[in-house]
Amino acid sequence: MNGKAILLVEDDADDEALTLRALRKNNVLNEVVVKRDGAQAIEYLLALHGEGIKGTGVLPALVLLDLKLPKVDGLEVLRRLRAGAETRMLPVVVLTSSTEEQDILKSYNLGANSYVRKPVDFDQFLEAVRQLGLYWLVLNVGPPSRGVPR
Amino acid sequence: MSLRTRTLLILAVVFLGLLVGLGIASKFTVLRGFARLEEEQADENMRHVVGALNDDIVDLKGVARDWAGWDDAYAYIDGQDDAFFQSNLSGDTSFYNYRINVMLFIHSSGSIVFGTGFDLEDGQRTLVPEGLLRQVQPGSPLVSPEHTEGGMAGLLDLPEGPMLVASEPIVTSMRQGPIRGAVIFGRFLDTKEIQRLSRTTLLSLTSLPLQDPRTPSELRAVPSPSANRPYILVRPSGSASMEGYALLRGLYGQSGLVLKAEMPRTIYAQGRSTTLAFLASLAAIGVTSSMVVTLLLERMVLRRVCDLSAGVRDIGAQGDASARVSVLGRDEIAALGQSINQMLERLQRLQREQQRGSEELAQKAAALETANKELEAFSYSVSHDLRAPLRSIDGFSQALGEDYEGKLDTQGDDYLQRIRAATQRMSHMIDDILGLSRVTRQEVRRERVDLSEMARSVAAELQQTQPQRTVDFAIADGMAATGDKGLLQVALENLLGNAWKFTSQRPSALIEFGSTLQDGRQVFFVKDNGAGFNTAYAGKLFSPFQRLHSPGEFPGTGVGLATVQRIMHRHGGRVWAEAEEEKGATFYFTLPATGGEA
């Protein structure tokens, strides 16, 4: 398990709390940065790789992205990330309540790495978060943070 | 062939036929009539010639009679009056006066007392022609008149030429005998005389001997006619002239003289030119009237018909029912135009109605689309927003149970469990209602679907969910329908899933999927031997959230059959149920071979 941050883009405080609880209960110890809307998320990511405001200049290991967001919605965030040279390989998992076919299609079309529906049953939710953490933070080899070919 | 060409052709043929017919008729009637008229005219002319000649003979006879019935001549012939000779015969005046060439005073004894010829040309006395002298031998009728009125006159064909001769008995002025001799006057019918005759009769005359080769053979063959009856022959000698022949017999009926007249065929020519003029004027009238008829036809019919036809063609090509053909006048063609316009008006009205209909249809379609969009937006919101609070309720209930373990009594824990169970039910209901709305919105794509194959795979999936159960599936082979594969899959999943669910308490469950014919159409059915239900409530089954069993008995939200019914409706089909409590249920559905929802 690497030490890079997880970016959680979630506007619902309840969902944020539950997600954080699920991560904790699954022993995911990475720093979790929470952004409440799409604009904040974009600002955060662009500032990160641009000036390195947080001092690291390192992209998060994983973005957990809700689709229904104030200001700029999740799909637009995804589109902007995939358009940026630094962020276009960033692993993005869409984590949302919707199972609408159009949402799934649009997400994959914009380059989402995965699409996971938030189950209502918290037990199932725990299991989903456990598997996500295991896969994306342990099993999966992410793109190198430096040396992105230009 | 266009109407115009045909009309012109018919006119031309009719007119030409008329012209040819008239030409033939005029040749056989009019021209023949003219020819006969001409012949009669020529015959008449020749009779005039003969008449004129006869008049000459009569005149000559009259002159001879005057001389012969004269006391002085009566005395002179017996040699008693020399003064007669001196005053009447020594001079030439009488020859000129009477245009005579011979004067003979013959005594009844046969001796010629006085006789001389005379050439009227050069005014010289000549010998009496030999031929004549032979005719006045003693005993000849010319010199021996039998009584005082026994004079004779006629034509003599002498070797010297034809001669008019008159002989009168010499008697006293009181015409008393005894006859002392005869006076004979003769006049050659020479060229000059013929010319004079020509002038009198206004004909161009020549004389021919009877035996001349130029004389027509018919004349030569004519049998000797009764005395002095002229024989006349008339015949055309060409297209411009004709010949008339008059056969004159000699004094004794012997071979005589032929007078020939050349006559222009003025009457025939007149006839011909009249006929030609008539035909020409007829032709002119025909051509003119044809042109007039054509022009009128063109004006009144053809051009208008063509205009009408062109107008209709243009309107047809443009498909513009608001256009009208022009209508002039009050005749049949105008009526045709009006009928066309009335038809166009009806067409236009129909088009307008159709347009209004399609506009209404478009409006309805737009309204429907708007409603669908709104429904979609609503479903989207439901999908997102209705789940989130449920997730919070569930999540925090569990967090409460975990984080405050031991601080709640068993009843508190039970309440928490109930909260979580209700949350799950609510979640399922949301999922199902979203499924139902998706079925409503989704476009129906029609294709051939193998229902038997689809049912087998659904059955296999059901078996996998509960491998421990023993369920007999009887699925008929070769069942197929036209419909949306995805939607039909949902329908079969629901129907077979229900059968699976409601046979869960049967040790030997049987689920049958087959088809039968009802009223000539194929009806599919899914039959089970499960819990069944009271048929009285069958109608409620297909409304959303309506259930005939408690969730405790059989889990479910009551949306499945509503979904099935909506799928069947969207295909233009139908679903209904028959059942008996504790015996099982049968669900029937139909799918149209083709068609269904538009």
C-alpha cells in the first residue's frame, strides 16, 4: 500500500462520513482529501500538478468521483482530467448512486477506469470499499507520477 | 399521333377525296355534256354550210329562171332577136353580177346558140369547160326540160372542178311554151367561192373530192343517199379543234363533193376551263375552309385542350394543389377545366387537413417527447437522490449498532434491525420502479427472438441462484416472436422468476413454458404448480405495488407483473392470468406477429 492520497469528490456529508468510515474500517490509512464540488476538485488537481501548493506536486493515487455534484458535475470533472496532459492517466473510479445506462456509458466514454454503484446496504458498501482499496491501492500499478511523456 | 395532326390529316383526306370524286364526275358528266353540245353545234354548223350552198343553188336557179322565162330570150334562141345578144350577152356585166363562170343558151334541137365561159379573176371569156359540154349532149335532162317548170339545179363534179349548175327551160315571159331550149348557168365551186361561203357561214371551209384520201373512210362508205339529203360527219381532230364534213351529192346522185370545216373546240375548251375553274375554286374553298376549320379547331379546342393538359401536367409535376388551371368560356372544355379545378380544390382541402393532422401529430409527438424527457429527468433524480438518504439511514443505523454496542438493549437492537430491513425494502422498490420506468421509456427495437432459447437461459440462471432446489422446467422448442430482445428478456425473467418464487414451497416444482392457439393466434403461457392465487384478484396483479401475498410469505415489491404488462403493451400484446389457490398459476401473453406499438 503506497502513501499517496485518495481524492474523494463527494457533496453529501453523510456519504462522505460513511465512505471515510468504510475506508477506516477496511484499514485504508492513506490520506483522504475531500472536495465538495467539481470546481474545487479541478482546482485542487490543477494546482497540485502546477505549482505544488501542497508542497508535494504529487497526484493522488485514486480519485473517487461522484457524478451528481454542485457547480461542475462529475462527468465534466472527468472530461477536464482526461484533457489535461498530467492528469489524463490518473485512475478515476466513478462512485455514485446512479445505475442509469446513460451515466455508465458517458463515464466510460470519457475515460473512467471503473464504475461502482454505491449500494444502499452498508454491509455491501463496506465490501465494495474494501475491494476498491485492495484493488486500486494494492494490486493495481498506477502510472508513474513523474516522467509523463509529453 | 397528336390530335392536331390527326385532325389535319382527316380534313386533308376528306377534302382530297371530295376533289377527286368531283373531278371524275365532271369528266364523265359535265365534259361529256359539253362534248355532246359541241357536236350538236358542229352538226348545226355543217347544216348551215349545206344550207348556204343550197341557197346559192336556189339563187342561181332563180337567176337562170329569170333569164329563161323572158320573151327576148325566147325570141333570141330562135335567131329572131339579135338585139338581145347585143344588149345582154355581148357585155360581161352579168358574169360579175351573178358570179357565174358559164352561160349556155341551148336550142331544143341540141345546138348551142350561145355559150361561153368566163374567168372572173382576169375578166376574160373562155371556152365552155369540156366536162360541162359532155353533160349537155342532146337528150340530157339538162338540155331537154320536159315541161315549163322542169328546170333543175345542182352540183356537177366536172373534171375542171365542182360546179353549181342551174338549167331552166326557155319559155315566154308568161311562162308559156312550147319550150324552145334551155338556159344553163354554171358557177365553179372554186377556192374563191369556198372562201365566200366561209365568210357567209363564219367557218373555215375547204372542199375535197369524195375519193380524196383525206376524206374520212366513213364518208366514202356511205351508201348512195336519197337525193340531195346531206350527210354530215363531225369528229374531234385534236384537243383544240374539230372537223366537220358535209357530203354533197351530185345532180344525179353520183359521186359528189365533200366540204370540210375546221372548227375550234371553243365549247369543249370552255367546258374544260369551266370545270377546271370550278375544281380550282373548289380546291381554293376547300383549302381555305380547311384552314378556317383548323384555325377554329385550334382556337376553340386544340390549344385549350393542350393548355389544359400542360396546366395539369405542371401542377402534377409541382404537386401544388393550390394552383388552378385557367378556365375561359362556358363550353365543355371550360367545364372540364372547372372539374379539374374542383378536383384540385378538394385535393387542396385534403392536403390542408392532412397537414393539420400531421401538425397535430407532430405536436403530440413533441409533447410526448417532452413528457418522456421529464420522466427521464425524474427517474434520474430518483435514482440519485432517493437512494442517498436510504444509504445514510442504513449506514448510520449500522454505525450506531457497532459504535454503541452494549449500550442498547435487545429491543433497541431489534429496532435498528427493523430500520435496516425497511431501508432494504425501500431500496428494492426504488430499483424496481426505475426498471418499470425504463421499460416505459426505452425504444422498442423489433427483431426475431427465440423465446425457447431465452427461457432456457433464464431457467439456468434461476437454478444457479438456488442450486439446492429441484425444479422441473418444461420448455417447448421452437417458440419465436418478433420483439425487443432486452424487453422480452425482462418479461421472461419476471414471469419465470415469479414461477420460481411461488413454487419454492413445493417439493417437486414444475414450471412449464409453451404456446397454444386461441382464436387462430399464438398465445404463450408460463404455468407453475406453486401457491397460485384467487382468480378474483387477478386484475389487481398487474398494477404496481399490488401483491396477493405478504413479503413474509414470498418476497417482492409488486412491480414485476406491472413491468411485464407494460412490456406486452408496448409490443401491442396482452397479458392475463388464471390461477387457483394452492394449485398453481398460469400467465398468458400474446405478441403480434408484426406491428404493435408504433
